[in-house]
Amino acid sequence: ACVGVFLSFCGCVVAGAVDCGVVDRSFFQAMGLLLGMVLSLRAQNAMSRRTQLMEGVLEMMNSARNMLEICGLDSRMRRQRMLAMLRFCFMEIAIRVSGVEMDECFVQLEDLAPEDREAAFRLRGKSGLGTSPRPLLIHLRQFCDDLFNTKEHVQRANRVSQFQTAPVPVPKPHPAPAAGLVAAAEDRSGCGGPSSASSTEVSGREDPFSCSPQSALGGSVPAAKPPPNEKQVDRISVVRRFHVNMEAELHTITSKFDTMLMYRERLVTQQFRWMLGSIIFVYITLYPWCIRHESTAVLGFTTCGMAFVFYGLNAMTEQLEDPILHRGQGFNLMLTFRKLFEGIERDEKVRTLCERFLRDKYIHGEVLTDELHDEFEDYAVAGIEF
């Protein structure tokens, strides 16, 4: 293209057509208008494509953080196991989408827990064989179910009501409780409803998380009437809420992974690229033959400037259309995910330090205030290395 533009300019100078216009101005202006519209539309589509990819990556990162909080809770061991599995899955996503080499990865199979390595070995993507890591993402559902602890989630769901409710005095046991007291105990709010009854029938054994006096005191002791503001969350509701929330996050990760794979395909066809390159070439080569009353030096610099502008804009939009495959202008998913999990590990260190700080303050009988929070921030900045 550059050689053709240079030959066209030299032919215009040799033929003495610098001072007289050979090409019709209306035709030249119409071609310039068409070229501007096509380039602007292509650039707009490329920027929209890049923005959608950014939104997808951010949604995947937020889903990873949400899954860690939903499934890990306050167990440090489960949080570390969940974090290792998520890091490994996101590394597989980056390998599949961007096509990086295995040597550039920052996570290996040895970083997983021993009980998780077999499934990861079987289900991870094999780049040399062209297999996708999508089965590994589907396996995350079973992995989260293995980490799910019903008792801990039920206790956490009822933690607020337990803190806000005054302790209920338990009466002394009687050998033969009255029928009216037993009926009152069975009608206790949140414990004698259909949810607890159905859970007991389904499991075939007594519900260990039931708050009824029969399960807590052997079934022979009447319980005092609870305060009216006490509300208990049954086990079935906790399990249903866990699965609904986890399913939403897993759906986000898998759907965005499929969307990223779509960005590996080119936005426009090869024929469209040839057509646009031909229009640019014809427009630049006809420019010296259209301008009148212009010096040779000015015409040469103007032609070179127009060639740089149009060909540069075309190359930039072509790279923006592929936001993943181009290393210079595209997204580095491996680096993005690495920064994500480095930030999560930093948050985990802050969480651990905060728990230690609160234990020390509780021992000394201090009250939680904003001043104490500011003190913790100063203590954390000075006492931990991120």
C-alpha cells in the first residue's frame, strides 16, 4: 500500500498534474465520506466489544469473591481450600481464552488440597489436546456442596435473632408435664411449623438443629414462651438460600467464560477487511490527482499525513476488535486474575488480623467504637506486611 501511494504521488509529479485536478471532486468527497462512516462504525463496535469484555471480567471477579464469602464463612481452612480451587479454575480460564503458555501460570496442581487434585487433574483443560476446562467449572458446584456445612449456616442465619433476644429461662423438668404446656411448646414460632416437620419426615430422624424443647431437653420438659420478636430460620430455608445464591454465581462464571470464548472469533469477515483496505488505498492514491494549485512539497507531506491517519486508524480498530489475542492492546487475563487473588489474599490477612485484634480487646473489656476501628487500621498498617 505504501509503495502504491508513493508511485501515485511520483506519477502525479512527473505528469505535471499538481496544478490541475484530474479526479472529480464530487467523487473524491463521496469516497471520503464513505470511508469516514465505515471507520467510525468499526471503531464504535470495537469499543463496545471491549467494554463488554471488561464488564464480563469484572462480573467473574465479583462472583469469585461472593462464592468465597458464601461458602467459606468463618472457617479459615475452608476459605483457603475454596480460594485455591477458585485460583486454579481462573488460571484454566485464562489459558483457554488467551492461549498463554503453561510456564506463565502462577498456580499449579500442587497448590490444591490433596482431596481436590484428582478431580482437577481429570477435568482441567488440556491445551495440547484442545480440550476445554468447562467441566472443571461445572465441578465447582459439587465442590461447594462438599464445603457446605448445614449446622454452621443455620447458626449464622439465627445469630442476629439470638443476639437481639433476651435469654429465656428454662424451667425445671417435671415428671409429667401438662398437655396444655406441651401443646404450647409445639406451637412455638419458627420451630413447630411445616418446615421443621417436613425436614424431620424427610431425614427420618430427629432434626439436630431444631429449636423445639423436645429436641433440646429430651421431649419431657416444657419451654417458656419465647419473646414475640424472636424469629428462627429453619434448615430447609438455609439450604435453599445457599443453593440459589451459589447457582447464580456459578452461572455468571460459566456464562462469562462462554462469552470470552466468543471474543476469540473475529468481528468482521476477511472480505470486509479487504474492501476497507481497498477504499483507503484508492482514496489516498487519488488525493494527489484531485488537489489543485499546491506545491510539490506540501502535497507530499499532506499525502503522507493522510496515509498515516487512515492506515493507523484502521490498524487500531482492527486490534481493538480482538481485545484478548493482542498482547499489547488487549487484556492480559493471567495478570488480571493474579492481581485479583493477590487482593483476596490481602483481605484474608486483614480478616485474620482483625479477629486477633478483637480477641485482645474483648479480653480487656473494651467497647467497639469508631475510635477503636481507627486504632485497628493504624495497627494493621504498622503490624502486617502485605
